[in-house]
Amino acid sequence: MPGDTNRQRHWLADQKARCVKVLFVGWLVSLITGCSPPEQGPEQLLDYSQRLARTLGTVVPEHEVMLIPPRISDAEITLLDIPASKLNLLDFLALSDCALQVNIGRRNSSLGRNAAPSQILLLDLEFLALAPACVKTLKQEAETNLVEALTATIVTKTRYLPHRIFNAVLAGPEYRQFWQLPHELGQYPSAVGGDVLDALLWFEYATTQWLSGNFQFQTDQLEQRLYELRAGDGGALLLAAVNQARSLQRANQLLAARAAAGPLCPNGSSSTQAKTLETVVVKYFATGVQTWLADLSRRERQLMSPIENIEAQLSTVLPLSYRQWVDRRLGTLNLLRDTPREHIASLQGLARTCSSSLLGIPTQS
């Protein structure tokens, strides 16, 4: 019937309009999403740099700034030499009444002689914990020569305990893994876990305890803490420091090129370009990039405080190769503070001809 036909036509037209509306809304959402600023730090830096180039009308430099994060594998850090114990076989047999005999037996076994530095550290800590009671027993038995030999061994092992700690921790494979550079940063540092920081804080406190004579301090946790150290993000921190420095130094080149072309605000009055630059800096640098930089600085303080305290306690035994690595590491991590400050100074320098500008942005501490 004609009425049904008309209703059917109206229904089809209404459905078509609904589809068009849905498609339009979907297109608009995708457009807005595509124009929204990226969430990850490296992508934020790239986005900011590109916006800066378009705003200033300057060309992005073709050549990347040559900054390379240091690799601990290139530092050639080797184990420290430690003299062997002077207790001979006859001395060992004479210790039958001491619990220390088991420790010396394990150390002189084939497994003990080929043990990893962490296991040797554990054996030495156990030796130093058990030795005083054994000396007391031997004195009661009038074993004068053995007392002298054992006392000398205690002195030697105590003197070289910092060397043992260095070999087991700072020169160990787990610490190298901690500083290994990742292929990409991903969501760093928002995705880091707490076990690594707990491990570093444990080593910091354990080193203090051992060097102060508390040789029994939670030695059963040593291997577990080393295992947790392997998953550390020291390498990611170095890569992030270099990544932000490269991008911001390129941005500084853009600002320098624009400054060379003339004042941003001729005669002191604001310009369209100046206002656009303010928007880009405030929206994409101050509230985007700098938030990521603040997270990096916070993570650096968390990681480096215990590491630097461990290194300070072992400073008298750190080899030259390790100290050189520390210098390269420090120079790279300093970029987390120096480069953003330099960039802000460049922004303020470009805007100095503007009578009123929002570019006086404070640095992140």
C-alpha cells in the first residue's frame, strides 16, 4: 500500500542519516585522537621538536647531535686480586673442634676454588663470623702457633673484605646487566618495579653492616638480591638521559636559527609567531616533556643514592677502570639537569624582545 511504502522510505532515510552521523562522529573522534599529544617521553620530545620547527619556520638539523650513552661492557672492569689464605693443611686438621673447619673445607674444595665471587664473599663472611669463637677455643687449648696463623688470616680477610664486596657486586654480571642499554624506552620510567630499588638499598645497608663488623647480616639474601639487580633499569636511565639531550639540543639549534633571523617581537610588541610559540612551549613542553623529565630525575635520585653510597664505602679499592666508568656515567646523567636548563635559557633568550611573555618557565629540579 502507498502508506506503507512512504513509511518504509522514511525509515530508510532515517537509517541513512543515522549512519552518516555515526560515521561523522567516528571520524571526528579519530581526528581528535590523532591530534592529541603522545603519552611517551621520547614521542613527546619528537612531537614538541616538530611543532617548534613549524612554529619558528626553521629547518630541523639533518645531523643528529652526537651523544652516545656509555656502556659498562666497554669499561673493561675486572676482578680485584686478593691473596690466598695462608692456613695450610695441617692447620686445617687442627681445627677439628671449631665450626670454622667446615667453612675452610668448603673453601678448599674443588667447588670452592672455582666458586663465583658472590659465593666466595659468603664464605669469607662466614669465616669472619665464626673465627673469633675458634680463636678463643684454640687459646684455651694453648694452640699458640695456630692462634697466630688464624689471627693473621682474620686480619687479611678483614682487610680485603671491600675487595670481595666489589668483586661480588660492582664487578659482577648482575650489575653489568643492571646497566645494559635497552633497545627502546617504552613506558620508562612509569613501568619500573620496586624490587630493583629494594635490592640496591639492601646492598647499601649490607655493605655498611659488613664493613662495620656485622658479618652475619642477612647473608642468606645475597644471591636473591643479586638476581633482582639483573632486572634493573640503570641502562634505561642512561638511554633516556641521552635521548632527551639529543632532542633538546636539536630544539636549541632551531631556536638559535630563529634568533639569528631577527627579533621574535619587533619593537617589543607581541607577534602571532610569539603567541603560537608560547602555546607550543606551555602545552607541549612545560606540561608534557617536563613532566617526563621530572619522572626521570626522580628515578635517577632513587637509583643513584644507594649506588653512590656503596661506591663511597668502597672508594679506597675501586680500580681506575671503574672510576673512569663512574665519570662517564656521571657526565651522561648530568644531562638530565643541564640540557633542560639550557633549553629554557634558549627560549627565554629568544623571547627577550617581547614585552610580556609566558616563556619564563621554571626548570624542573
